[in-house]
Amino acid sequence: MASSMSDHQSRLPRLFAFDLDGLIWDPEMYELWGGGPPFRRQGEVVVDRRGVQVRMLGVSRQALRTLKQDERFEECKVAYVSRCDEPKWARQCMKLFHVDGDGTTMYHTRDIEIISKESKRTMFQRIHRDTGIPYEEMVFYDNQRDNMHAVAPLGVRCVYCPRGLQHSHWEASLSAFASIATDATHAMWEAALNRTVFPVVLIAFDLFLKHVDGDIHAGSTVSNPFMKFARVEFGLTISLLFPQVMMWPNVS
């Protein structure tokens, strides 16, 4: 996982938010009713008092390990946002699931934890208010479409994972976010160039033609028709190449 993520060198989400039941692990907490605590760790699984095994799904373990250990993600925050029926059980499982061989647990990887019956939309509004992180710089993984529909209108990038967090979901989400960030950066620079550099070029070219035409040095009030045509043609060419330039210097 860590090596594959090395391909994503551009901007990363500032917040990675994960559902729990059905996304990080299976079975869901309500499916343990009749059993439940005390839980114990048995290798890579957690076992309840009836012997039912709770397993981490897909690449959830690797993803959380990467977020915790890869220095490129050190500025990123990890949030668990869940509406599961047994919050106390979920926290016990988080403290038992190891994400590496050094004893780092799921519980150690989290910066934010919200396990309640409030809507996912409300959870993200709380996170935004408490952290100041823009919605557009968050990515959210969940296995339920209704949660996607609740959160996406805020501007959060949502990733639907119907069978838990898989490698394809993880990689695609990072690539998509990097692409959005790159497009936004290009748009910003393009807008800046259109507002500053290209109008200056037009003015400079206009002054050059006037100089050649003798308008400046001779003080002539009669412009050479060819020079006037050249100025207009140059302006039209720039407008076609850079249509975002909305206001033009006077080239007549």
C-alpha cells in the first residue's frame, strides 16, 4: 500500500473520514447482539464472547497504517464517523485491531471520532466547524449510498465502497483528488496570467507598433492602416488563444 501511494505526489486531502460498520470491519456491531463484549484479539481478528470473529475489510488496515506512518500524510487528519448501534463496542474493537506489527491500533490512528445517531451531514458540519478544514479538502469513505447523498452536497468528496474499503477505491480517490487539485491550480494560474501578463503583452505590442509607425517619435496623428490592422489582428489572435481574457486594452 505505501509503495503504491508514492505515485501520488500532488496535493492530498487534509481530512480522511471513514465509516466503521461495513466499511472498516464486518460484521456490523448490531449483528453481534446476543454476544458482544468482552472482546479479545486473536491474530488479525477480534473475537466476541460467543466466538464470532470481526475482521477488517479490504485494505482498511494498510490504509490506516499508511496514514499513520507515511510522512507525506503527517499533516492529514483521520476521522471515524459512524452511526453504529453500539458505540462502546466499536471503541473496544478499535483498541484491539492492530494496523502494524508495533502495536499501533485503530484507536491510535484517529484524530477525530464521532460515533452517534446524528446524520453524517451533521457530523461533517461539526468537523468543519471545529477544525476549519474546508469541505472540499475532505474525502469520505462509506458503504451506504444514503450517507453519500447526505454529505456530498457539502462539497466533500465521497467514495462509495459497497464491500468495504478496497484498493481500487483508495487509489482512485487519491488520484481523483490529485486531479481536482491540479486542475484548480492550473485554473488559478491561468486566471492570474489572463488578468496580468497577457494584457501587458497587448499594451507592449501596441506601443511597439506605434513606435514603428512613427506615432510616438513623429507625433503623427495619421496612423498607417497596415499597423492598425496588425494591432487588431494580434488582439484577435490572443483572444482566441486565451478566451478567459475578458477586458482588453485599447488596441485601436
